[in-house]
Amino acid sequence: MSSDNDTSPVNPLPPVVVALVLFIMGIELAFSFGARGIVGGPQAVGWRLAAMQSYAFSPDILAWMWESGRWPVEHVIRFVTYPFVNVSFTQSLFVCVFVLAMGKMVAESFGSLAMLVVFVASGAVGALGYGVLTSSPMALVGGFPPVYGLIGAFTWLLWRNLSRVGENQARAFSLIAFLMGAQLLFGLLFGGGLDWVADLVGFATGFVLSFFLVPGGWSRIRGRIRHD
């Protein structure tokens, strides 16, 4: 006979979140161990660089595909592969921390599949925004654009909950305002690229997708459209 004392005080992580983090860290550990000669032999030293060349999102390649009308699979997949190639162990660690925190809340509220859709779509649209809105020649790598998509979905949850209790909904955007401000300050002090554009587009994508992906959301939207 079970009792309340057997209940874990910590809610288990959704399997999709655990799988995503393990995948990201597995790739990072391969890069890190390879660079130190622990695995893969001498050629493993260049695994990270080789992965960037093959899987990073390149605005120049996007421009070439658009102008030529050719969309080879090995380049199209860069929209969804670049988030898994981080520039350092530290970046991978931060990405995983955010995925664990934000991904857990989004998956529990929207469902595991919806959480994965937010992650993948925010990364892809963030890359597209980076390629279209900037003239940067720098390739885009790292998992922050899809992480910002999860933050966008989490912000939507806060925004909806604040509306339900009659509070100021602008408070829901405190986290993204803080993160964008920190990025701006860091860029001014140490220099930086325009990858914040991909982050911001990723955030907006996650926020907008939440209207559709929340349970019952698509039905409510269709109902409003028919009513109008």
C-alpha cells in the first residue's frame, strides 16, 4: 500500500528533456575528449571545427541557395543542426541548464512533442531571421536560439497566468529583458556579433507558437476565426 511519504519531492524530468540534454552533452563530450586526445586519435582534435564547417548555419550559404534556387539537403539541414554544435563546453553547459529548466516547464504545460516543436522551430526560424535580417558573414552555431524559443514559451505561460489573475502582463517579459540587456552589456564591454538577432527571433517564435501548441489552443484559434 502506497503512502504520501513515498512521493518524491522533486517532479521527474520529462524524457524528451533528458534525451535532448544527453544528446547535446554527448556531442560536447566527444568534442572535448577528442580535443584532449582521449578518444578518436589525432584526427579527433579537429572534430569541433569539422562539425562547424559541416553543420553550422551560414548566411552566405543561405544567400547562395536563394539566388541559385538550389536547396541541397546537406545545407538545408544546417537550420536544425547548428544548435547542437556549441563553441565550448561552457556554452554547452549553459544551454543544457536552460533546456532542463525551461524545457521541463514547457513540456509539462504543452506536452513533450510540443516542447520539441518549440525547440526545433525556434532554432530554424532564428537562423532564418539571422540570415535575412543581418549581413553578418559569421556562421551561426550554438543552442541559444532554440533555448530562447523555450524562454519565449515560458514567457507566454507567465503572460497568460498574469492575465488570469488580473496582474500586469508586462511583468512576464522581465526575464527576456534582463537577458537581452545582459547580452547588450556584454557585447559593449567585450565585443560580439549579431547572433542576438537569432536569439530574439527564436524568442518571438516560441512565444507565438505557444498560442497554437498549448492544449486546446488551435481549436480556440479556429473558433475565433470562424466567429469573426
